[in-house]
Amino acid sequence: MVDDFQTTMAKHQDAMTEDDQKKAGQAIAGDMDDEHKGFMQTVLGLIDSKEIDPLNAQSFLNQDVYGELDEKWKDTTDLALLNIANLIRSIDEVRKHSASPNESPQLQTMVDHLWQIKQRIEEHYDVFKF
């Protein structure tokens, strides 16, 4: 088994240079569709206006709606909130990073994932500010 691993690794020693590896990890620029772009701009606008804080997931919630939820839906929302907070922080970080393009397939994927998580809850309750 060790010999198989070493043989495989020896075959691929010069497959990618270090510079090529750095380039492979960078986001590529590419247009996002208008729907994703609009949703992202809404979320980023709420961050810029300080209505939501990427470091405070509770700030994403319409507290009046959240307060009326039964325990099951509060638990479901709280669980989704962890993933939503992580995605919002990531999207905000990409926007702030000078080497990242303003639009990319990777960013659209993050926005889409955020949207899907939000929609699963909001099919039942309009609990988020965005």
C-alpha cells in the first residue's frame, strides 16, 4: 500500500508549480445573474447601513416575528442562523478583499446557498431582515 502511494506521488511531482497552485486557488471573475446580484446587494446594503452585523447573527432576525415562533421553529431558525451567519461573513469578506472580483461563480454559489437556507425558513415565516 505504501509503495502504491509513493509511486503515485512520484508520477505527479511536477504536475503544478507553486505559482500555478496559487492561481488555481483564486476566484475567477464572471458575471452573476441579476437575481443573485440583487440579493447580494440587499444583504451588503444592510451591512453597510449597520442594520445587520455579520458578527452578530441575531441582528439578521425580525425579532417581532422570531419572538412569536413556537419552540420547534425557533430551534430550526437558530440552526439555520449558524450557516447563514457564516455565509454572510464570507460574502462580506470576499467583497472587502481587494484581490477578489466583484462578481464570480464562487460568489454566486455562496449567495445561492444563503438564499436557499433563508427560503427554507421563510416558506413558513418571514423571520429574516433580508
